[in-house]
Amino acid sequence: VSTQSTGEMNTPLPEVERREDLLPHFVTGKFQKNSTFLSDEEYARALDCVVKACTDILIINEKTKKILLGKRKVDPQPDWWYIGGRTKIGETPSESIARVLKRETQVTITDLKRFKRIANYSYIWNRRAQLPAENGTQDIVTVVMIELTEDEIAQIRLDANEYSDSVWHSSDHILSGSYHPALKKGIRDLEAMRIFEEVEKKVEEGRAEDDSVIVSLLKKYFALKKE
């Protein structure tokens, strides 16, 4: 007697919790966070075998719309870059971003809905901070943005061990400057996200006279996404 597989699971599926976070976030079964610490040697060996999950943040002055860049000191990108860091196991995307932002800038964000996802990218680097540096590393990254108030910006204190300098620049300045292509891609996708939000607003308003404006905005959106 022959049987055909239905493609369904043979064992009962554990309870699955879906959380609407910056990304659809699924927790299957009861998961307990752990705080296992890896030595530098163990972490270096892990980097030879696994792809890290990271979060990069475009910090924006809500008044001027300028973007904070940090000049990192260490590999894999010892140059102007996002503010960011590694995701820890058991974190939701927004929990990871809030923790990284606090660690990197000393700014605490309690309303996690203030973070907005821009895009997800894949990075491969030919160098890393851990020895042997030439083994390099790879990251899967969630890029997000947050607008900070003047009071919050006044609290920013970048870690001197991680950053040698910082600067606020406009999107146009970054796009026209000599910056890493992945950073420029983040800026273009930020601009595209803003345009799409404007499109959504006009669609919801439903005014016929805005149809031509919507078409024009969508053309700008797709042009940015193609770059």
C-alpha cells in the first residue's frame, strides 16, 4: 500500500505566538532566554560558522531632519556608519533596537512604536574585530529609523571606545558624499519610505484631485527603490 505525504507536520504544533513588531515575529513554544557568555576565542569560532543578526539605526533630528553618523574605530567598518549592534537571542526586533540604542547613545526609548523599519540587508565583510581579523564576518541586518527630540539628542553620549567622532548630515549630503553604498542605500530607502507614507495618506483621504499627485509620488518611490 502506497501513501502520499500531505506535507503537513506529523507531530502537534506547539503553541505559536505572533507579535506584530517591526517584522512579523513568531515565537514557537515556550522559549527561555539564556545569557551564555562566549569567550573571545569561542565568539571568533562562532563567526566562522554563523551569520549574525544585527540592527542598524538611522537617528534623525525631528526638527532639522538631519541624520546622525558615527565614525567607528573598529572593524568591520572603521569609518562613518550607522549606530547599531548585534541582536541577542530571545529579543524582538524592537527590543533589540531599544537596547542597542541605549548602549550606544545612552538614550532610553520606552515607546517602541517610535521605531520604524526601513529595510533588511545582507553584509559580508572581509575583516572583523575578532582574531583572525582576515576571516571576516557576515550579517543580516534590520535597518530602522527613529526621530529624536532636542532633549533626547542632548542626552547622546557615544562610547569613546567604539566611536572617534560623530556628525549630523542631511540625506542629500550623505547621498552625494563618499560613504559606504550600504549606508547610502539606507538613506534612499528612508526617503522611499517617507514618500510611500505620503501616498498612503493621500489614498486614505480619497480625494480624486490627488490622483495625479499619487502617480507622481509613486514614480519617485520606484525610482528610489531601483537605485
